[in-house]
Amino acid sequence: MQFSNIIGQQQVKQHLVEMVQQSRLSHALLFLGKEGSGALPLALAFAQYISLIPAKKNAAPAGPSLFGEVDTPAPQLPMPGTIDEIDSWMQQQPAYSKAAAFVHPDIHFSFPVIPRKSGDKPKSTDYITEWREFIKLSPYGNVFDWLQFIGAENKQGNITSEECGDIIHKLNLKSFESGFKTLVMWMPEYLGKEGNKLLKLIEEPPPDTLFILVAESEEQILPTILSRCQLVKIPLPLTEDITQALVERAGITADAAMQIAAIAEGNYHEALQLLQHNEEDWISLLSDWLKFTIRNMFAEQVKFVAEINDMGREKQKQMLLYFNHLLEQSIRLKIMGNQLAMPEKERDFAQRLNKIASVSQQQVIIEELDKAIYYIERNANAKMLFHALTIKLCHIIQEKTLFLTE
């Protein structure tokens, strides 16, 4: 994983590199970013960068180490100026192929796992082959994706006490090839009270050892571990960065990429999910739904809900996300008028939305759609949910004129 593989985040990348080059690196870093921000790919790229720094030599001049310590020889640090130069430097190192394939012996991984059978006490090493495949295929994936990838079904993932013991053992060994040992722990939120076993190791680590914790929710991390980490906040990528990435990596048109990026609202994982259903004609589907709702076409409403029920949870969620996006666009259109740049089909739909609902009504609909998305993610009964949502939509906009269709 190279820094150039990560969507946007130029300031964060530069900050991380400068911490290394200026010997200001903490022994424990917490990469905190919401789903789709790229916190895990950043951690993987940074761990790769650290692992490729040459080992310290006894003849090296004394000076501050990577972590600011002055009682040990200083490593020979690479000093290229730009991120692209850093990537180029990494490719020239002998161990690059191992780091890029996630098999470098001095980069260790920890992540939520499940027992393969009753009574098992699983560790991350039991799933290391699946993990390497997963992060190659889905570096922006979330925990749900990972647990489904390993066949967890309804099982809850955990970072176990046995895993903590394994971490302590591995990090107390000498490094094999690199000058540094690095542990990347993904989702420390899944680390229960047994995580306190790691406190002494984090507070007083062996020489040249780096912890990188990658999390989405600061509140769910053990306070004792949180207080020992240097926080690195990972913002969501800009819409422009996601648009560019979709055009370059998915080969779609700029208009389609812009539409998907706007709906995803900085979540690149969500953008990739939306891309799978990019060919869906959501506008026609939503037009029918509103027409059936406002005109009290009850038989058509029942048929529509049955069709939506058969679509599956992910498509249901994508449709509602797109509806929310169109509502937000219609509010912007009412305020900004023709100054707002948007695809023609969306503009037409937004104009028709503004004819049947005021801004306050549209805001209420957005709130109802957000609730519906929340329940869909938690396996709500789709038929009941969409029937209830249809009734709510009718009540919200019933005093307005019939929905205009082409």
C-alpha cells in the first residue's frame, strides 16, 4: 500500500511523513476516522513506510531516534520532499515487495475475529491469509464487510485476551529485517477489558516498536488505552477527491462520478457501494413512488412495496440515500436557483419536488428517510417499513398538488 493509493488526505500524509523525518513520532498512534475516510489504508501505507526505514547501525552518529530518544544511534532516514518521492523511495527498497504484499515479518496485524468452532480461542494469526486478501480487495471495507468475508454471519467479532497475549509475545521479539516493529490494530473498539493487558506494553514498549490503532469511534475505546495514544484525526475525503478517484479507477463519466460522490458525502466505502447500482434508474422509481403516494393509488402502493422488498437491503438503502440526496439538491436549488450545477435529470426532479413540498416539508421527509436507513441497516422488515414510510410521506405532503410526471 502506497500513499498514492489513498483518496485525498494530502495534509494527513504530509503530517505523518514530517513526524518521522523530524523525529516527533509517538510510540502509539490512534488513527481516528469515520467509515470510508481511508484511516486503514493510511495506517497500512504508514506501517509500510516505517518498516522500510533501514535499521540503526552501531556506527551511526548519536542523535534523536524516530521517537525523539537521544541515547541510541539515529537511523538513516530518507528525506525526499514530496509524497510521490516517498512512494518512489519505498519502491526502491529491498523489502518493498514483502511490505506491499502484507507479508513483511516486522509488520503485525490485529483485528476482530470469530471462533471457527465452539470452544475456540481465536487470534488474528488464524485469519491472516483471509486478512491479506481482504485488505488487497477492500482496503476501504468496514467491519461488516470483513466479518461477512470470513463467514461470521450473525456472530460478533472480538479482539480476544489470547490475541493480547500473542501481541505481547510478538512485539517482545527482535525485529527480523526492519529497524522497527509495527503493530496495526484495526477497530480497537472490539477490544474489551482484556485490552488492559496491553497497557504496560504500550506505555513502555520494547525499543523501536510502533503501535498504530485504527478506529472509527473514540468513545468505544478503552479510556486507559486512549490516554496512551497520540491522536491523528483522519477527515472524510473531499467530494472532488472521490469524484476524481471514481473517474480514474472505475472508468465512469464525470457526471456519474459527481452524482455518486455527492450522495456518499465523503464516505468512499459508500461511494463504492453506490457504484454497484449506478445503472439503476432511481429517479423513475422514486417518481412512481411519489405518484402512487400522493394520488392514493393503494393497489399500486402495495405492488411497489412488494417490488422494493424483493430488491434486497443494500439496494433499498441506496435508493433512500439517493432520495435524500435529491431532496437536499431541491432545497439548494430553491435557494441558489440556476447557479447550482447539477445533472439535468436531477434538476428536473428537484424542480418537481419543490412544486409539491416546501423546504420544511422536505426537511421532515429527509429525517424520516434517515430513520428508515437506520432501521434497514438493522434488518427491519422491509414491507412494514416501506408501507409505514409511504403513509408518512402522504401525511407530510398531502395538502400539496399532485406530483407532476413527464
